[in-house]
Amino acid sequence: MCKGPMHEFLQAVPKCEHHIHVEGSLEPSLLFTLARRNSINLPSPSDDPAFSSVSSLLARYRRFTSLDDFLHYYFIGMSVLVTSDDFESLAYAYFTRAAADGVVHAELFFDPQAHTSRGVAYSTVLAGFTAAQARANADLGITSELIVCILRHLPPSDGEAMYRAALPDLLSGRVRGLGLSSTEKGNPPHLFKETYLDAETRGINRTAHAGEEAGVDYMAEALTELHIQRVDHGIKLTEDPAVMAEFVAQNIMVTMCPLSNVELCCVKNVGDLPIRKYLDQGVRFSINSDDPAYFGGYILDNYCAVQDHFGLTKDEWEKIARNSIQGSWCGEERKREMGKMLDAVMERFRT
């Protein structure tokens, strides 16, 4: 990983994380603890040796073969989350780890359908996460927003029902935006058009995972059918210069997750990602950790991996950081505060 003054600089850069699945920050140690606390039966080691210990489960996480392989373990992990205290513990553990990496603002995806389908009330999930947000702001100085996600591998009607349940919180600002996650295969964006257009008419922020498994056509459909303001992952824009130009013209931010893309075999290594091309073509992007407990790296690890492969200058990192600040869904006053933090870091490290 990057070392010396550049590492010190990257750690100091105030970071906005836009692509973090809070359930994906569930470390195996906490997973086993919550399973015992809530009397949840995990797969037996005889059926899946990965569940023999914390270390064996971590080792299995380093061998994902596909997005669906990852999701299998991801949803098993979610099964241990039952009470509002569980959700608070999960989110606060993420905030604590993120603060050490220089995160000053985070926008967290969460998946109510994965919990309500198990009999856990939406209100329980939200209460736990909002309690952790308040603690993180008071204790760590991290501001945060929640983005409620539709799981697209489930029937669109289920996603619509979840959206309606979350609508009061979306309108009040308790939840800041609507997302679309899980597997892209067989689940085209237009299936969720009605829900997204309703969100647009209500002034609700909108993003969607697109261009991780599927190609640039999926990204283009998400833009034209869902009227998204961000695209998550979005590493396929270089397949079609016209679509990339449209993303630039509409100022659409891409949330990139380098280590995740490697772990899920989307690219062979971080150097295959279009970091340099996006910088050169004016595509706005932020760098994020996605599901850090599963992919072996939090946000600073992702920054360092990009630096190792692309050797970016401090000025280029400043551009990425400023785009991340401006692309956040927090208020303008908070953006100005974070901009001043970045100014101070750039002055400190300017040579």
C-alpha cells in the first residue's frame, strides 16, 4: 500500500463516503456475537466450513467468485440483526472505523426488505441507524445521511411497497435518498420506473447501482428511465463515449468502489478501472468502500489502492475530494465546512 508522505496526505484528506452498505460493514466478530445474543442459527461448520470461526469466515470472504456468491453470505450476515440496538451497534462500529480513515461525511445505504422479510419492523431498523448517526455526530464529528434501497432481485411490487413505507421519512429528510441495489442480472431499470418517477416528482434524491455486472446500456437505461442523479459503481462508461459525455453534461456523479470491483471479479486489478479516463474526460466520481467487512478494505484502503496503481498527484486528489464534497446530499453549509477542511489539508501538504 502507499507509504510515506503520500499516505499521510491521503489519510488527512477529509472524505465523503457515498457508497457504503451499512449492513456490509458487519465484521465477522460482530456477526458471531449478535448470532449468540439473538439465538440465530448460522450454517453449521459441517455444511459450510466458513462458519467454523471468525478467521475462516474472513478467509472465505477473500474468495468470492461473483456478486451472487457474495450476496449469499451478505444475506446470511443480515440474519443476525434483530433489535434496534443491533442496528445501532452495527452502524456505530462503521462510523468509528470510518473516522479513523478521515471520513467526515457518510451516506449509508440500507436494505429494509432484507429485514422486514424476516419479521423485523422497518421502524426498528431506522431507529437503530438514526441513534448511531446522532452518536457519530456528537462523538466523532461525522455527519451522515441514509439512503433507502430497493432490492431489485425481489418483485418490483415489493420495492414499491417498501418505498411507500419509507416515504414519510424520505419527505421529512430523515432518509435522504432512494437507491436500487443487489444483482443487475435479469432486473433492468425500467421495472422500477414508476417508483423512481414518483420520487422525482416529490423532489427525492435518486441513485442506482448500474454498470457493475451489466454494461453501459444498463447505465444509460438507468439514466433515461429512472432519472437518477448518481450512478453507483458505474465503471462501464468508457464502453460508449456518447453515454459518458451525457453523464458529464448532466453532472452525474459515479460512486466507484475499487477493492469491491476486484473482489467481485468485475476487473482483474484496480489498475483496470477507468480512474484516469474519468479524470481526463471530466466524469465526477467519489471513491468508496461498498461492503468493507466483506471486501477487505475500508475507504482509506481504497484510496491507497488507487494511488498505488495510478500515482495521482495531490492536485488530482483534491479534485476528487472536492467533487465528493459537492456531490454529497448534505446541506450547503456543511459542504462549505468540509471545503474549508480540505483547504487546510491542501495548505498543510502543499510542496
